[in-house]
Amino acid sequence: MRNNLRIYLAGVRTALASRMAYRGDYFLSILIMLLVEMAAPLITILIYGNGASFPGWSMYEALLIQGVFLLGKGIAYPFFFGIVWNTVERVRGGTFDLLMIKPKSALFMAIVTGFDAEDLGKLIGGATLFMLALRRLPPPGVGQWLQFLALFLITLLTLFAYGVTLAGIGIVWIGNIRVYDIFNSLTNFGLYPAAIFSKPVQTVITGIIPIAILGSVPATVLLGRPSPGTWRAVGVSFLFLAGSLSFWRAMLKKYTSAGG
């Protein structure tokens, strides 16, 4: 475990050193990432500022859900979601073979070499929105915080499962970075309270495709009004994680290397 951590941290240091060679471009990229992530919260503020609202939810409750969602993405994207573009680019460029011959698993090495320093802007934006929204709401108790941390860990595991699935697709769907668009379109439902959607949609995003777990489910625990489908969402998330790892292994067997 310690050896794996040292390898991962070495990959992080290498990626940061590479980006810091062009500091101006790097910090501009972080700023752009931050501004892009603030688009959804800005729209929410404008909605409430014009007298509309999400039924049954105050503005800061809605922003807290978005803060949890963006915080999860802010951790996932720089630290392990880079496996998607890293796999796609390496398969397209013929360098994925280099990960296959390492003494560690190809999945682990794809994560290590896929650290994306630019996406730290997402983390800054998500953490800032989360803290600002939380300060405007009643403080959660210790029990609520413990439940939130447990559910947020499942949020990160679910995001990891999405990353592994999309990377697996990238092995056979060579060079198509559109998988990011698919992911973003699918998970945008996680930016909003699950309760505002119709019952069929709630069933899908809670009990079939793990989307509500990315924002609404952990946030509602902090608000003291847990989502009715919390346990179902947790179970589906674990099944999705197991399925994503099996899918990755199946796609890896289909990889024929740069030599065909």
C-alpha cells in the first residue's frame, strides 16, 4: 500500500512539475476550469434572484447540493478521472502498451500517469461553493457529518466507477474523447435535488443509474432530510463499481496493442 502511494505521489509531482514549466498557462487553465464549474451555481442564483425556485428547496440548500456535486468532481477529475483521456490518448497514440508491461496493473498505472493538474480549479470551485452554502444553513450535528462523510466516500467510488467504465470504452472506441460529453450529459441531473424530478426519473437516477448519489443523496443528509432512496442508491453504487471493474477487465482483453 505504501509503495503504491509513493508511486502515485511521484506521478503527481511529475505532472505538476510538467505544468509548472509554463506557469502562466497553468494558472490561466485553473481559472478557466473554476469559471466553467461556476456556471450551474450562477444559473441557480439567477433563478432564485428572479423569484423562481426549486419547489421545497431554498437557494442555499440547492447550492449545497451543487457544492457537493462539484466537490466530488473536483476531487475525482484531477486525482483519478484522468484515466479516461489518458487511456484514450495512449490507445490512439500506441503507447498504452507501455502501461501493460509495468509491474503494476494497467489500471493503476493509467491513474498514476493520468493526474490532471489543471482540474485542481474544479476542486477549488467545488470546495468554495460547498463551504459558502454550508455557512448559510443550520450547522449539521456530528452524526450528520459522519453519515455525510460515509456517503461522500461512496460518491467518490461512484465517480471512480464512471471513470473506469469510460476508460474501458476508450480501449475499443479509439480516439473518441466524446465519452466526456456522454458523462457530463448523463450526470447533470446530480446538480439538482432528486425530489424535484418526477417519480420515474427519481427511480432511474437513484435505483438504476447512480446519479443522485453524486450530489443530492449526501447533501440531504447534511440538511437533516435524507433522501428516501438513500440505501437503494448506495447498493446500486457498489454494484456499479463492481460492474465497472469487470467491464475494464473485459475490454482490456480486447486490446490488441499498437502492433495490431
